[in-house]
Amino acid sequence: MSYDPLTAKAVSSEIPHPPTYWRSTHRVVARDSLKQDTHCEWLIIGAGYTGLATACELKQQSPNADVVVVDSHDIGFGCAGRNGGFVLSGTGRYSLSAIAKRWGAGVADKMHHEFRSAVDEVGRRVQQGQIQCDLNNGPYLKIAHNAKQASLLRNAVETNKRQFGLDATFLSADELQAHLSIQHAFGASSQPGQALNPLKYVDGLASLAVSEGAKVFTRTPAESIERNDKGWTVTTPDATIKADNILLASNAYSPKKFHPMIDQRQFPVQSSIIVTAPLPDALRNATGLNQAMTMMDTRMMKYYYRTLPDGRLLFGGRGAVTGKNADSPLSKQRLVNAMTASFPALNGISVDYFWSGWVSVALDSMPRVVFDENQRIGYSMGYCGSGVSFATLAGARLAQKALGQHIDITLPLYKDALPKYPLPAMRRLGLRALYTWAHWFE
């Protein structure tokens, strides 16, 4: 039994948790479901990074505010408990150079600072909640998969240093090999990076939100959202919620038809991950996979990988097109083949974990944080698979917008709504075609 946001009406609490590596490292604190009708000032739908960070910010900015968070399943069932744990300075699919080309150098500089603020926001929440989430520092390598991309990376490093003061270095293929025994790599950019245990982090955010005074209910799906004269009415299986304001933070786990404000404005796409058995010390030393580090290649259908604290390697990439094929052996084998192509020394190493999850892709590759002051409803979504850090900051920005505080709307993140997908029924047909193209030509 699996969940598919383009076919299911909601996330059923009966769906079993995915067999992630993260769940083998941490047991999430159990939360009650909502059983009684209630009224609140702020209702947040979705208890992932965005929803919980929104709750924390609302309570810290307005301590007397009545804040309720509901989620269809347990904390960490969705992407917040399934991702690779990369804490990246960025979100969406735009590089700083691409942002400068489209919106101008001034906007790119502001976006760079906003992305850095997102990384800092994760550290701030970790410190506030004393969250033990294995947050660690190490190099982040962006690895060129062909000579053209190596040249583009070299130019990007020089441009980003000059224009934005980015602390990055370009490594030639030989220089990269001196650090990492990886094949089919033509060079890389190297800069400081961070990673964490995403399940421990989201569970810690839930505890922080509760400690600030928010009420968090799990296994409480929002079945309908209706506007009335006094605000909003949300029905759940066992209770009705009257809310003055609603903030939607369900991201890729939003049902196909949920609310007109977000319907057809994002495309849920699957990403899959494998985690190996612990690598022997000799193998880790021989390959260079012997320190905390995060890596990603330059393919359009990117592979991303990182070392884990107990000596394992996490390796991820695009998943199946539909939910019913999420656990397909072919998807697992595709990742194994890609991993061993990059690291031949890992050929034969056992794979202990394999799972998939949905990420929210914006049509124009740029997430949005939106709040309608007249209707008293808002959302944040569309992180394109790089949301650990920005989703945390987006929660704070969504709360600030809703409270009427100043947000710099010259940034495309905050300026307008997510664009609707044209011909939404054709999204998966197009995705299949894209995957086929990437398989043969990338």
C-alpha cells in the first residue's frame, strides 16, 4: 500500500511507514489525533519542516496566539522523514548565475543572502530546541558528469566568488581524484556543506513547537476546507476545526484536489534512496568516503549522495513515475548501478535500505511563500527536492507574512503565486518522456 498524490484523496493513516534508514536510528514521539471540535486563530495543515517552523515563528512572534497544527499521518511520514538530509544554501533549481540572468544581479545578491539565512535558520532552530539531529559539517561537492559541465562549473565558481563572495573552489578531474576515488567525474566545485538526520530534525521541530505552546495533532487529515463568514471550517475524521486563518504546508503530500489556491500549482515527483551496509574502514579510506561529506552531480536527473555517521553511503536519484511502482526493484537497481558506476570499489556491497518519497516541483523551478490577506489563507511549497533549509526559513517567512510583517517582495520567492501547470493531466506523460530522454542522451 503506497500513497500517490495525483490519485489519492488524502494521505491515509493506514499506510505503513517506509523502511527508511532514518527510522532505524530514531523513534518519533507519538502525538494524539484530534478528537474534539475546536476553534483556533491559526490552523496549519502539514507537520513537516514548513508547518512546524511556521508554528514556532507564530508562537515566538505572538505568544498569545492560538496555533494548531494537523497532519494526516505521523511526524516524519512525508518528505521531512524521507529525504537525504542535505542542508543546502539554495532551493528550487536556479543557480545564482541563472537568478542574476533572469532577475538581475541585485536580486541574485539578495537571494544569496536569503539562502544563507535559510542554513542559519536550521542552526537556530536546532539550538533553540536542543535538537539532537546529527548536524555535521563537511565539504559539499558538485561533481561534473562531463567536460562541458566541468567548464561551466569552473566559470560558476569564479563568477560566484567575484559577485557573491561564495567560499568555493574548483577541483580539476585529477585534483578531485586525489580526494575521492570516483569514476566518470570531470571535476567538481567544493564548498562548505552541512547534513543532518532529517527525521530527528523534524521530530525535534515538533517538540519545539509544542514547547512554545502550539498544539500538534497527527493522524488528523484535513478532509475538506470551506470558507465561511467568520473564517474557515476544516473537517477531519473525528472533529471540526473553526479557524480564523489557514496556512497550507502539505507540499508534495497535498492531495490532487485540496484547495484552489494550490491545486495544479505543483507537480509531485518521486525521489528514491538506497543506503549501503557500513563500509569497512579500509574501503572508506581507499575511496575517500571517510569523512562527513555531501555530493551531487550535474545531470538534469541528478544523483545525490553522502556519507553517514556510521560509515554507510546514502545514494539517491529520481524514482518511479507513479506511486504504485515506488518500491519497484528496477528503481532500486537503477540506483545501485549508478552508485557502482561512480564508485566501482562498492560493487558487491550490500544495500540495507531502499525507499521513495514525493518532492514538490514548481513549474518555473522556484518555490513560493504566499499569503492572501483578504481571504486569510496562505501556503509555501515547490522546493524542487532541496527544501531542508529553505522549508525551515519559509515557515518563518510564511508566519511573518501572515502577521503583516515586512517581507522583501522583490525576491521571486515572495512576489507572486506559484504558476499553474498547463494541461495538468499530461504531467506524467511528459515526465516519462523526460526520463526516457535522460536515459539515452544525458
